[in-house]
Amino acid sequence: MSNGDQFRELIEAYALGALDADERAAFEAHLATGCEDCAKALQEARWLVSQLGYLAPEAKPSELLKGKLMQTVRGEADTAAGRVSAKPKAAIRFWMWAGVAALLAVTVYSAWDARRLQKDIEETNKRAAAIVQQRAALQAELALAKRQARIMTDPKSKKFMLPAKDAQMPQLEAMWHPELGICVVGDKMPMPSANHVFQLWLIPKTPGSKPMPMQTFWPDSDGRMVHVVENPPEPMWNTSARAITEEPMGGSPLPTSEPMWVGGVS
Amino acid sequence: MFLAILTPKDPVDVSLDATLARRLLQKDVEAFEQLYERHSRIVYALALRILQQGSTAEEVVQDVFLQVWRNARHYDEQRGPFIPWLMTLARNRALDRLRLKSERQRRQESQTEELPTVVEAPQYEKDLDEKRRAERVRALMASLHPQQKKAIELAFFEGLSHSEIAESLKEPLGTVKSWIRNGLLRLKEGLQATS
């Protein structure tokens, strides 16, 4: 008989709790040695003993007990849930800070974006103003072209020529409308000297009167020139001649050079 | 064998207990209520049989289920089924009450705050439902000699030791030891034979 066999007879009684103190102590000391056979047998014996509970006559506890128990359990579950929700408080704080940071970032971005938009608007306004200005210029140019066309075609206009003093230079042609003004047209004209422009002069009929300065102008790169004097200071009948001189940039109140083109009304 | 026909196997119940017990770890009140509905009767019946008093038995039921609720982590489903663990817990609590009631502190081994060990069911018992087990145990115990059955019941329901049983039954100590051991072995054989 091995040491383990000696205790085999005690296993069921031990599981049942029926061993007297001395036998129980001896068996527990044996278990403490690590006897696997006895430990395994004890497991089965414990299960077997637990089955004896089915010998109890059937009975049912009161509903009151269940109510009381469930109340306790629910209370403890709520408390546990409260403890669990305590952690999210820290998380909420974290998210609050995260929210503040996000809000700050959005604010900064919004300010930057607003400034960018403002710049865009300013640029757009500038471009719009330039377009308006360009359009106004085009409209003015169109109006001038229409005026030129009317001056050149209207039967009321009087034509006069402006022959060049220098035979190498082209002759200019002009039309004077009593209401629309004077239109001077030229082709293959030379460019004025550096820092100089051409200037038109009206020579009054009144003896001793000084030449009246008109606008300055210059031909385009192809030598073409169309110049309109919208409101001549003197009526056509009160002028004896028209002349064009080369003047410093900005024009002169009186001619500073000899006329390059001179002509009377035809 | 006829009991096996009357009560079909229901292995699902075993895993359901394990599932419900696992849910207790999450403080799942609904899982607790289901466990209570499933097993409060057997716990109460056992406590009442030991204590012979309804109000004290209900206190034990309350104590046992609160232990389950609060210490669900002590139940390891890998080591064995829930019911034997619960019944052992109920018996220990009821016997503690009984000893306290009778001021009989004959054992230093107090299990007042100690939870029972989870034990694995034998292979032949793993898939049996509670009702079938109860009927089989009762039938097998009824087949024992009345004194043999009485000795086992005194140990199980009243927590008496071999000596106390011998004294109670006016029988020799050796006889009582044999009755109890042989009776339990016969119960075991009977359970194996009827599986």
C-alpha cells in the first residue's frame, strides 16, 4: 500500500466534510505533498458531494427576496457604473481641451482665411476698377472714333490740308466740323524728336493775335496719326490757319519751333 | 435509464450558465436575474433542508447570490460547471449558519468568507441538465440502506463528522465510515451506470 493508497479511503469523507479533526489534518498534510492522484480524486469527490444537494425537497424562495436582492444588485451596478463614468470625466476634460485647441485652431485659420479673402477681394476690386477704367477708356476711344467718323463723313465738315514744310514728309489732312471739332489725319509721319511731341496751333484771323495752343500728339509706331480737337477755342471762320510744330513733352503755350505743317481752311 | 428518456439532455444550459456568469463581471444585472431565476430554487431548497427555517434559508440565498454577484471572478468556467460550485457555496453558507445557530464550533475550518473550489464534472455527467441530475441522485440515494442514507445526509445537511454521526446513530465509528464511503461510491457508480 502506497502512501497515496492510505488516504484514498478518506477522500470522499473529506469532500463531504465528515472527517474528524485528526484525519482531516493528516489528509490535508498529504495533499500538501502534491499527490496528484489524490488531488484529482478529490476533485471528482467534491463534484459527487455537490450532487447531494439535489436530495433537498423542492422549495421556492419568496418573490420578496428576489425583489430585495435585485434592488441591492441594481444599486451596486449603478454605483459601479458611476465609478466607470468617473474615468470618462477625465476624458471629457481632455476632449474639452482638445475642443478648445480645435476651436483656437479654427479661429486662427478663420482669421487667416478672412485676411486672405480680404486681400482677394481687394485684388478683385482693383482688377474690376482696372477693367472699368479700361472699359471707360475703350468707351471714350469708341466715342472718339465715332466722333472722328462723323467729323470725317459729315457734310458740314470742311476739309483742309496741312502740307509739310519738308517735302520728304507726308502731307496731313484735316476736317473741321462746326459742332464736333477738328480731326487731323496723317500717315507715314516721322516720330518727334526725343522728349518732344507734336502740337497743333490755331492761328486767329485777328491781326497780331498769338497762335492758340491745342493738344499735343504723336503718331503710332506705324506712322499713322488721327488726332481730334473736340472743342476748338475759336470757330473755324475766325481762324486763318492751322499749324503743327514740334514742342517739348507736355506742350508749350507758344510755339518754340518753326511749323512743320501749315495749312488754311479750304 | 428511464430517467434519461424522461429528461432530454440539454448541454446548452451548462454553457448558458458560464455565459451568464461571465456577464456578471460586467455587472450585468439582467444576467444576474437570469442566473437567479435558473438556480434560486435549488439553492433555497438546499439551505432550507439544512437550516429548517425559511427566513434563515432566504438569508443564505441572498448571501449566496450576492457572493456570486460580487465575486463572479472567482468562478472559473474552464475548471468546471457553475451549478456544483453554486451548490457547494450554498451548502457551506448554510452550514456556517447552522453552526452559528447551534453555537457548535467544532471545526476551526471556517469557510465563512471562503469561496468553494470550482470542480470539473466527470465526463459521464457533463451534458446532463439539472432536473435529470436531481431525479437520478434521488433515485440512487433511495436505493441505499436507510441507515447508510441517513449517515450521508447527516454529514451533508447537518455538517456532522464521522464521530458525531456514529454518536447520533448509535453505531460504531468504523461502520459509519464504511457506510458513508461505500454509499458515495455507490452513488458514483450509479451515476456512471445511468449516464
